[in-house]
Amino acid sequence: MTITKRVTFIAKEGSEAKMKELLSAMVAPSKAEEGCIFYEIFQYANNPRKFMAVETWRDEAALDGHKASEHYAVYKSSYEPYCEKKYTDELIVLG
């Protein structure tokens, strides 16, 4: 069963460019991972401090592989000083 998540990030005031850099760096290597079906990062046009990652993985093993990747470790150890709030929603595809 596929796993789809939406992860929302609110950058700290003045940290929008750094959050954009860190999140953008995740896209290409994540898309290249085994089991990645969809992976995109969005920045809200009406609120540049707000970012959203939407990702779909083939299964739990693929998501675990993503979380064990080198680029995920770099992101995980780097984003907190620039992020005011982060929350994750698991999504169910209806169509």
C-alpha cells in the first residue's frame, strides 16, 4: 500500500531563503530513490514563509529507506534553526 504525506513547514521570519535552499536540495535525490512515486516541494505564493512537501512512497520499506538516506540526514540535522513550525499529515488518495 502506498504512503502519501504532506509535510508543512513554516520558516522563521527572515529564514525563507535558507528553508527554500534546504528543502529544494531534497527533491532530486529523493525522486531518485527506490520506491519514490512522487516528491515535490512547494512554496506558498501568498505566504513565502510557508512550504509544503508532498511525497508518495511505494510502501513503508521505501519510506524507511528515504529516512535512512544521506540527504535526509543532512536535512534533518539542518532545518530546525530556520523552522518555526513543522507538521505532517498522512493523506488518503481517493481517486
